[in-house]
Amino acid sequence: MKVCEKVQRKGTTSYNEVADELVAEFSAADNHILPNESAYDQKNIRRRVYDALNVLMAMNIISKEKKEIKWIGLPTNSAQECQNLEVERQRRLERIKQKQSQLQELILQQIAFKNLVQRNRQAEQQASRPPPPNSVIHLPFIIVNTSKKTVIDCSISNDKFEYLFNFDNTFEIHDDVEVLKRMGMACGLESGTCSAQDLKTARSLVPKALEPYVTEMAQGSIGGVFVTSVSTSNGTRLSASDLTNGADGVLATSSSGSQYSGSRVETPVSYVGEDEEEDDDFNENEEED
């Protein structure tokens, strides 16, 4: 028990450290022992420490790597251990599901952006000139949609980095990725309406290692993409939602990500918010040298 308590309290220790401390404690408690008897007792205590450590290691309560001893933990009953493993399993499954959703959204974004680049390039080649400046919308962007009767109060900071909108009616906010999806730039993967030709196009726009995953996305339903809601001071809620079909002008691509987004929120690029141990037996001679 003494050896177990020592290792547990220290977390990481060594045979010599545990043995020295226990020898000192027992020697201080027995001052009446003669010097020759004391030497014998010290050696006896060290042997008992050695035996105790081997027992603890056999029970998987501690581990040993070279001269370093580490505390693992006292054994639990099977029912409790099974319950803990099930909780851990569910937690990891949830993380896998979340990462799958993030990966799907990143793939959709890449396909949409590359499709947009190709479309803009074809449009410029057909017109033999770049688009007029007043017809270009740079990414990232957001679109706010509300009734024509809504009164909107807009305040802009001096550095033009902050915009405060006050609405007296409900409104919707849409991000650039959602707009591209509604324009068909994601090849129908987001809605499960991907044709054979669209699938071929989509596969050509992602790295080769992700092509099988794109095929799976086309054959099954897309994992849930989380949408954020933001409340304004007057109680009006901002939410990402569907945008009606059609968009005028030419969209210009950008590598930077948007903070205000519906489809982007779950992706890591724009998220806002928030050994194997060696079980060697103790070598008493090695530790005492």
C-alpha cells in the first residue's frame, strides 16, 4: 500500500526514489534500532519495494520504461469500464461524424470555386475582354434579403471594417458558398441531384485521393451542414437560408474565407465562435547499481 500510494502521488518516479523515501520514513520511525540491524532493514525494505512494484506492474496499475515508473490507475470493475468505453466510443463517433460533415463542405466549396473560375474564364474568352468593373462581385460576400417595406438603419465605422444594420422587420442572410450552390456550381452534390456528367466534372475538380469520396457523396445524402443564427439587439434573427435561383453579373473568386456564412460555419477554414508501453520486468540489480 505504501509503494502504491507513493507512485500514485508522484505520477512519474523511479525505483530508487520510492525505495529511498520509504527507507527514510521507516528509519526515522525506528530510532532504537542498532546500526547493524538498520543496514539489514534498509536492504529488506528495498527488496519489498522491488516486489511490490512488480506486483503493481503485473496488475497494470503502473508501467515501467527503463528506469521510469508511471502511474496508470487502479483497476475498475468490468461494468464501469464497459460503460466508460461506450461513452468514449460515442464521443469518437460523434467527432468522426462532425469531421465527415466538415470534409463534405470543404469538397463542395472547392468544386464550386473551381467551377466558378472555369465559368469566368470561358466568359472572358467568349467576350475577348474582361468583364466590366460594375458587373463584378468579389468573394467573400454576404447577401441580406428583406421586405421592400423594411426600414434599415446602417452605421459604418470610420475604418469601414464594421457595419451595423438595424432592421424593423425580419430578414435573411446568405453567404457566398450558398449562392454558388444555388447557381449549380457544386454540380448538384449538395442536393443529391448530381448527374453522371456532373459527377465526372466534380471528380475532375478535386485531388485524386478524394475522387472516391465525391462518388459516395453523389450516391448518398450529404451530411448535415450546420447553420448559424445571430440575434440583433431588437430581437430580429439573422439566419442562413436558401436563396432564390438566379444571379446577375460575374462572381470573382478569392482565396480568403468569409466570417459571416451559412455553409462555411462548420468548416475549419472559416469557423467562427467558439505509445505503446514496454512491460519489462524490474531488474533489482540494475536499479540498485
